[in-house]
Amino acid sequence: MIAEQLGCGCTGSVDDGGAFDEGCGEKWEQARVMSDVSSMYIVYLHELYKFGGDVDVLKTHWDTAKKAVVWHLNTANSTSSGLLESMCNTYDIANPPKYQLVTYNEVFHLLALKAASSLARSEVVNDIEFADECDKAFEVAQSAVNELLWNEEHEFYQFNNENPGDMMADSLYPQVLAYTNGLGDLVAKEKTIAHLAKEVEYGDSPYGITLLTTNFGEDFLDLGNQGNGVWQMATGDWSALNLRLRGKSGMSEKDSFSQVEKSIRGWRNVVNDLWNVAGISDQSSGSPTITSHYGYWMTMWQIVYAASGQDCDMVAGVCKFDVAVDLPCRLPVLLSGTLGMLSSSEEGESWKFEVKAGKGIGLTRIEVGGVGVDLEGGKLEVGDKIEWKM
């Protein structure tokens, strides 16, 4: 009964007279069509191909990924909005299927189309017609997202298209993944910056940003409510996005790290256990309310990519960095099967890249802020270093 009321998620009895090894029943199974799962399959494939230079993985899994893309295209084309409607997602406690449109789902839709277009244009797939179809769908969806979900008066993306005072923290998680994958802006940078500021204004707490704030904004202040705890995806993603956009927003490094720092201090000083961090914490006490069964806190790894501004394409053998932290710095470089280290001199007049562990990489160019060095190619093994001056 609870699962039916939520329309998404499974929080009550699921047996319903069925066999022990069966799922949650026909109605619940239908409700668990989660749009971000299809989106993420496409993104995972993009990451494996780009970060690992793995041609075979794209050859093996493109047909499956394309089916997920076609689902996105057909589902959006069948709706009046041109977007995904009444869909579940991993933030199921907020009951997204209750609403026609939810920003988190729609921005993930944009991300899936961007990743699909990139893969379709690769030498492995080389389906330019399908890539063009994805690009056209992206333009239509992006316009609809801005028209139907952007609150022009208060400058944030609404949780849903029905309640203008509702905001869900982490609605722009797909934008974090887009930057990590070198796919650029899903929505305008200025809108992202404004939205992140409103997340803090409406939903801040001593232990991070609360998942859901309802009836906020100057028109709703007497009714404003924060709820559903701190979902640990949101704090890391907030910090990752603000690091990526420091050059545009002018935010300091310290302020960019402020939200993720709240999560970490909560685990250190309240939970007292960095090996058993919670996926969801109470916004008032910092105490765990749900364990890390989803690994929500793992989005904090995105901060590593944001700090260095890493954009590495191992198919082309090119690594570019747009460093977002103060100098001097020493930053990890995470690739598929390889760990590197990027470091600067005191004033950033010289840089060094070293392969620290793993299988090594083939590299033809490396640069920071557009200045770098061309390499003759060949594989860099563990211990190999490249140094250059700006």
C-alpha cells in the first residue's frame, strides 16, 4: 500500500501474497521505471570510452545504449511537453512520479542526449544521422526545460512544474556529470550559478542542503518548509559545480568547499566514523537516518574532477585541465585503470604530470589553461613525468 501511495520506491511490505523470490508486484514494477537509470547507462558507456580509450567497450555495448537513447527520444516525443513525464528517479522519497515534470529527470534527459550524440559521432559508431537527431531533440528539450521549469522571478529551477515555490537540492547533478564527461553546459552557466545560490538560501542546514524545500521564495515565506534530510549527493555536487564555475561566479575556493565540508564534519564529529558514512542525514542533528546503501556520498569524487577541471579524452590521447583551486596545488588525475598526479609550482609558472599507478596511458598532448606540450605519443608508464612551463 505504501509503495502504491508513493508511486516510486518500496518502503512497505512487498510480498503481497507472492512467492519469496518474486519482485514487488506488477504495480510496483511498473512504477519503478526510473528514467535516470537509462540516462546513466549511456553516460557510463561514454565515461568508459573516453577515460579509458576503450574502443571495444563501445563496440560491445553501443546497441544496448542506443536502445536506451531511442527510449528517451520516443518517450519525449509522445508527450505534450516534449520531455519525460511522471517518471521515477533515485530521489524517490520526493515522489517525482506525482508530477508531470521534474527538473532532475529533464536535465538527465538532456545529459543522455548529449552523451549519445558524442558517442554516435565517434569513429567507432559513426552514425551522424542519429547524432543529428539527438542534437535536435536536445535543443527542443533544453528550450522546454527553461520555459516550463525555470522560475524567472526567483531564479532557480523548480523541483516540479506545478509548485513554483518548491526546490529539490541536486536537481543539477546531471550538469556535474556533463562537465566531468567534457559535454559542456546542459543549461546556461548563469542559471546554474543562480540556482546553486537559491539552494543555500532556501535549504541550508548545519549539515548540508536539505533535499526538499517547499513553498519558498518571498511569496511563500510564511509557509516555507524544509524536509527529507540531507541527501549526501547534493553537498558534493553543489561544491563540484561551484568549483567548475568559479571563473564565472567569482566564488572563493573556501566557499566552494563549504557544503561538502559540512557533510565531512558531520561524519567526523557526529557519526565519528568515516567508514560508515550515511547516505541520508538528519538536517538538525547530523545523525544518520539511512545508511549508504546507494553510496550517495560517492558523488564527492566529482570534486576531484572539478578541482583540476579535468577533461581527458584517452581516445585522442589529450588531457586538458582548467584548475579551479588556489596555487600551488597537487591534484589527482583519475582515468580508467590509471592514476596520475598534476602539480604546479608556487605561482603556477610551471606544471608537472606524473603517472603514479595503473596500466599507463597513451598521451599526445597535455595542457593547463590552454598552455601545454605536444608529445610524440607512445605509452606513459608508471613513474614517467612530463614537465612544462606556461
